[in-house]
Amino acid sequence: MCKVLGVSESGYYRSLKDNKSPKKAELLLVKIKEIIAEHPDNENYGVKRIHMALLLAGEKVSYSTVYRIMKENKMLKKIKRHPNGITREDMEAQKSENLINRDFTADEANKKWLTDITEVQCSDGKLYVAPVLDCFNGEIVGLAMDDNMRKELCITAFENACRARNARGMIIHSDRGSQYTSKGFRDCLSRYGAIQSMSGTGKCYDNARMESFFATLKKEKLYRLRTERYSMEYVKTVIFRYIMIYYNRYRIYTANPEGLPPVVYRVQSEKQNKAA
């Protein structure tokens, strides 16, 4: 038969072996599914995070290859937009300068923090969520949630962050909402030696990294959960677990070197600084 087909005997048997072996794309798809299966919230991983996860696992593969495989298997994620911020500017209050000036990077932890408020509809009312984000590694260092968005919500979030990180003297950036221009909030900043920075009026991009976090929280967790069906207390626990456990400690963070999760990157940096 080999003579009739004009092929060598060794080539014929090699072709049989190749046909029985899984293709490289099939093996890669298995690894992608394994990454997604590592944590329930990894279902939200897009091409960029899957690519970084594969590289971290020692798999040398191009971004375009990962994109092609995920597209062929209908694993690409659609982007869902979220509403704009909900805080209202206090026109009478004295404003602070924009010290961040859209530079959301930091060369060390607890140097630049961002904060804002978002609302989440629950079955028994609206839940207001106020996180504090560290520009160094993207970690949410402080968090407060309540059924209102009075200044005490923002004060609690900031104080929680300061206690958790044993930090003071940072720049803290927000919009010009009345909560952040209040005397109570500014007195709190003064106690921790913090320097206030504020976005320009009507300029949401002045706090874009914080807005990006809210988009991630809603797209990856809250929209999928459909929070309007659940009580406020239950949604609080879901948000806390997602942010403080998954987002901070396990989720690949593309802005960090090698995609390291925020806490992992901070701990690694602290060890390197001590060794230096």
C-alpha cells in the first residue's frame, strides 16, 4: 500500500501516530479550561488574563493564538458599560487641587490612594460601596458599605484603609462630592497627615482607575449575580469576598509585573526591599 501511495513505511506510521495525538490547540484549550476552573470568578477572564496565566504556568504561547482558540470556542467576553458616578458636587465648599493629574501610578505602596462611591441595587434598597485603591499595586486597601452615602461612609472606608496598612501621609484622590469636601472627612485626613486631591468638575477621567475598578466589580460579579434579587446583607458578603479575597489575592492583575495579584505583588516587593 505504501508503494501505491508513494510514501515511506516510516512516514505512514508517523502519520497514524500524529492523527491519534491531540493537536496543540486542543491541549491549549484544556489548559485554558483548567485556568478558568481554578476559581469560580475566573470565568470572567478575557484573552489578556488567560494569556498571562498561561505564561505564568510556563506555557509559551502568543496572544493571537489564545485569542483565536477562545474565539473559536465562544469564550470571548463582552464588555458591559456601567453608569457614571453618583456623588454630587458641593458648589459652596472649598476645593482641593488635582495633585494626581491622571497619573495613576506609584513607585511604592501607600503613596497614592483613590476613592469613590458606587451604588448597588438590592431587593431591600440601595447599597453604597466605598473602596480605597492603592495606585502602587491596584489593591483595595479599605472598604466600607452602608445603606446611605453620607460622609461617614467615606470616613470609615479611609480609616479602615489606614488601619489595615498602618499608613499615613499619602495623597488621597476623589471627585468633588460633598462627602469629600465635608469638614468631617477633611478632619479625618488631617489626623492621618493625608493630602487631599480632587478631580476637576465633571471630569470623570480624572479618577479613571477607580471607575475602572467599579466596572470590573460590576461586570465580573454584580451583573452576573443580579443583585436586585438578593438582600443587602447577602450582597455585602458577596462584595467583601470578591474584593478582599479574590480580587486582592488571586485575580491576575494585568497592570502588575507578570500579572501578579495585588497582595502577592506587594508582599514580593516588600521582601525585595528588605533584602536590598
